[in-house]
Amino acid sequence: MNFVGPFAQSQQNARLFLSNLIFATACSETIKAIQDMQGVNAKLEADGKEEALNANKQDENLFMNIMFTTPLEKEV
């Protein structure tokens, strides 16, 4: 459905708001996961499990790269 006038602006504003809400939620959950992983990493380091520790650190880096370098929506 194509709106014109003020309805088109309202539709665009609603989409922008929802996109930002989705992005903010994704960032928040990613940060929570990374914090949990850091707690696990401390235990792995104390136990001397280097292979698992390296895998977790790689996952952390991947999450951070995805979160900060991948746009949610690309301009067309």
C-alpha cells in the first residue's frame, strides 16, 4: 500500500523507529552474550583450557565485528 502526504511520512517514521528498536535489541543481547562469554573465559583460563579459550575469543571478535561493521539496513 502506497501512502501519500502525511501518511507516507508516518509510515517511514514507523519503519525507522522499528528498525532502530530491532538494532538496539540486537546490540543489547550481543553485549550480554559477550559479558557471559568473558565470565566463561576467566574460568577456562584458570583451568588452562587454551583451545576453548581461543575459540571463545574468536567468537567474541566475530560478534563485535558483526555488530559494529554490518549495517542493519543498506541504502539502495
